[in-house]
Amino acid sequence: DTAVSQTPKYLVTQMGNDKSIKCEQNLGHDTMYWYKQDSKKFLKIMFSYNNKELIINETVPNRFSPKSPDKAHLNLHINSLELGDSAVYFCASSQDPVAKNIQYFGAGTRLSVL
Amino acid sequence: GENVEQHPSTLSVQEGDSAVIKCTYSDSASNYFPWYKQELGKRPQLIIDIRSNVGEKKDQRIAVTLNKTAKHFSLHITETQPEDSAVYFCAAKGYSGAGSYQLTFGKGTKLSVIP
């Protein structure tokens, strides 16, 4: 069973569209994250949720809105997509961000905005 | 907030040689330092980590060293093999305010092991 799964794996869309990426973890972790990895492979945290509550919100445009219906899910909705949003988006989860923060990553969603 | 610098950005070694990747961090309160390996088209995966009360940790061909005073830590891979080719990320866990902690990642090192 995949520990952290995200869908879709690939997403190709036009500028201006709205899209969502879903993430689910079956590890029983309390904390989930969204990262953006650009073409230069830089991993940048976007959001962090702990028990459905937003605890980190980096300087991300408000076109990006995370939604956590329960602690096993953290979805990412993106409005009015722009060319610069093209990247690979990784979901991750961890059990104990205080002690260690071992993060388990999903397989990534490659978003291409045309 | 935490700032992590990683060097070099690319590294090529002959198979069997050693590879060393270095990182520095800015927040002296950071206390956990993992290393992730990301193969082409795959997800980042934890390969080794170290806590700030330990100076060195080894796991087979991989070792990590930490110098808290100088605020730097390094990944050492010995007897490199072609399957070690990947992008390696260092990270530091620091306090980001309001009771939350996060990992700050370095920009990655692309390691190529030449057969």
C-alpha cells in the first residue's frame, strides 16, 4: 500500500483554469505538507497542516488554497493558473514534527500550464 | 527563519570513489538534520538523519557528520556506485513560530557516478 498518495500524477491545463490536486496518507500522521519543486529542483514548502489546522503558510499567492477535510487528507486547489505555476508539487506527511520531522513524500504531481 | 546552503550544486565522481556534500545552516536552535535522495522522476526519500546531540552517524556506505559550533553538516558516500546517482537534499529542522516546526531544504546536489 502506498503510504502517501497524490492524484493526479500529471496535470496539463490552460492558463486561467482552476485545478485541484489530492493527497491522502495512511500512516496515521498528524502533519501534512505541500511542497513545490521548480525546474531547478529546489524544494520549497508551501503549506503545513497539523490535525486539520493550518500551521505554516509561506509566501504563496492566495490563488493557492489548501483544504484538509480530515488529518489524513490535504488537498491543494489552485485558481487562475499561471505559467509560473508549472512545477512538480509534492505532498508529504510526518508523525512528529517536534522531535524529528521525518517526512514521507508522495510521488508528486507534475503540473504543466500552457 | 532558517537558511540552508548546500554545496556543490553538481558533483561527478568515478565509480568507487567517495563523494562529499556539505551544508550550512543559520539557526543555532535547529536540532535535526536529515538527508533526502531523489532519483530522477521519483519522490525524495530519507536516507540518513542526525540529531544535534550526535556528531557522526554511519549507515553502511553513508555517513553524516555534524559540527554544531560551525553550524555545518556533511554527507559522505564511500565506494560510490552508479545507483547512487541522484539529487541529494540536506535539510534542517527549525522553529518557524506559533508552535510549529518545519524542514528547510538546501537547493540540492546532483551527484553523477561515472561507471
